[in-house]
Amino acid sequence: MVEELFVVDETQSYKYMISGWRRQWSNGGRISSRLPRYLIDKLSARKIGSMSDYVNNMCYPFQVAGTHDIYRPAAAFDDGLPSSAMNRENDFYDVGDGLVVFLGEEPWYRLDIYAAAFFEAAKKLGIKQIVAVEGVNGPAPPDLERRITCTYSKPEMKTMLERYGVQFSSYGSDSRRGPTIGMALVSMAHYEYSDVEMFRFGALAPMYPFVSGSSQQTTITTDRRSFYDIMIRVNAIFGLSIDLSELKALGEAESQELSDALEKMGSSSQEARQIIDQVRDEYSYTPFVQPVELDPLLDQALQDILENISLDPEE
């Protein structure tokens, strides 16, 4: 018996997918879990499918000792009576313009089954390009554009991606390092699921090694500036028109709040000032510049003009 991996609620063809994961390692700035949720809520998305119970049963524990309810499936009761079946959140949403948003939970076991379900769903939905969104916390000036690192599944994708202000990752090339779920799926797309193009955008969400009064490091917990810097690239690559003005405003406000906190720390501690200044001096990123697509006829006309200008006037 071939187990069902993906349950679709409706049949329709899509083009692109943005994917993120809750309860996962590479969720700095809550980018992987909250960016997909933001899009789902803002765009009033409709759920169109989910990974099957077979996937949920094979890829997760019921619980891990000492973690209370972190890893247990969601459950709900109403006046003592179960009101919804226990479930894992591995769901696909239609947000319009041929775009699907996937919000899942990082698997604990059997990545092969989880990946098979993920890519089978993409195939059934007609998706040709997938971006995984993830984040890491690290030293980054909050007022500057976020550094976006990129991995991709096919060699021919690099020429396209390098136009969008990313830095290509060489993660794991110098020593053994385990992949994030997004990196793992990009790798599996390269070796096992070549009918789809997949890439991962990882943003550097600001975090400084200063402990605040709440015993937390100085950071932006939910870094919407990272959301914005990822989505301006996704909009351009997929040809989408998602309104990002709210994200931009929220990101700027949160970044200013952290900047003000750092300035206050720097003014009261020379050691803090040195760290803040060093972070700024050593920080690097590739800025996003909106590519300009020229009509092929206009592009050829410009090329002809340039060639004529370069000719020797005596010829």
C-alpha cells in the first residue's frame, strides 16, 4: 500500500511557493515562522491542502521528556468535549497571483518522508519555484539593510539570483555542519527532485551580546525589517505585487527602537560602544536594487547605439 502524503482540498494550478517552519532551528527574528503567517493573515489566504496524517505520525514524537507541551500536537476541547482533532501544522495556502504559502513544523524524524510530501505537494499544485525563508541572529546594525544569504538547487539559477542583492553561502564547505530544514530541502531538490527550482533566503536579524534588565540579549524579537528585505526580493523574482508598505514601516520603527537602545548603552559604557562600532565597521551586505527589464527590441536598439558610438569616426 502506497501511503498518502498530501491531502489537497481543491485542484488548481499555481506557480510559486514561499515556505517557512515553526519550531525550527533557523528561526532568528522569527522570520521562518512569522513571515509566512504574516502573509497568510494579511492576504486573507485560503488553506488548500495539508501534509497527511501519515507524515505527521512518522515525522514527529508525541513528546520529549522535560519539554511539557512544546512537541505535542495541537488539541482543543469545548466544555469537556473534543472540538478539533489533534493536528500538526503543515499546511498550504492560496494567497493569490499564483502564489502558495506553506507553513510547517520542522520534522524530527524521517526527513525522506517529509521531503517526499513537500515536493509531491509542489508537483500536484503545479509549482515550479520555491523559496524557503529562514533567519539567524547575529551582529548587524539595525538601521541598515539586512544581509540575505542564498543557496539554490540548480546551477543555472545563480545568474538570475545574483541580480537581487544576495550573498551566496558556502555553509559546510570547510567543516561538517548540519543543514537547516530549508538548506536540507534545497539539497534534496538538487539531488532528488530536479523538476522544481528551490532556493533559500536567510536573513541576518540583529542581536547584540548585551543583557537587558529582562536577562535577554539585545535584539529585535520579530524582525520585520528582515521580512521586508526578503519580500522585496521575492516580489521581484516572482513578479508579485504584494504591498510591503506596512512591513517597511514596522521594520523601520522596530529598528529605530533598537538603535536608540544601543545608543543609550554606548553612551554609558565604553566597552559597549567599542562593540557597537566594531559591528558596524565589520558588517557587510549586498544591497537590493530593483532590476530593470527592458523590452527586447529596445534592448537591441540600445546595443546598436552603443556599438555605433564605439566605432572609429574615420571608418
